[in-house]
Amino acid sequence: MLLGDPDTGIWVDRIEVAGTTDDWDDAGVRCMDVGVVGGRPVAVTGANDGIVCLWDLQERRLVGDPIIDHQGEVFAVHLTEIGDRAVALTAGRDCRMRVWDLGRR
């Protein structure tokens, strides 16, 4: 994943993302959503190997441990709020949909 500044068009160093390889057909991030959680810009990624990660985009780091609960590809992620709680919704090829409370991460 590359972070850039839309105002300047300058790209910064690459962030290594869990679940990625150089071979796009074998593994890799399949989906991503971005938003703000607790006042910080974040991204949630879902990978072919079932790994879901929450990223702090300002600090350019993984928040907590990767979530390994899907069996196989995660093909959809979405950040939203339920009540006053920030959550990530994920869907996988294992026919499961999960709701992750991001306030606990």
C-alpha cells in the first residue's frame, strides 16, 4: 500500500501489508476501505488469505494484531458506525459476514 498527498501528488514509502506477495494471483489485498476512527485516519484491508488488518494512516502502522477469522478470501470490507461505535464489516468466500468493533483495537 502506498500513501500519498493528493495536494502535492507526492507518494511516500510503501507500507507492507499482511497477506501480500509479489504474485497478485496467489495472494494479496483484495479490498480496502478508509475512514476516521477515534479522530485518526485509518484503512481496513481484506486479503486473499483471510487476513483483515486495521491501519493507522498517520503513523503508517498496523493497529493491533491482524484478524484471522475468515477461511479464505475476504472480498469486501466497509467502515461504518453502529450507534456511536466504529465498526468494520467484512465478507468472505467462506460465506461469513463479520462485524468488528474498532473501538477495542
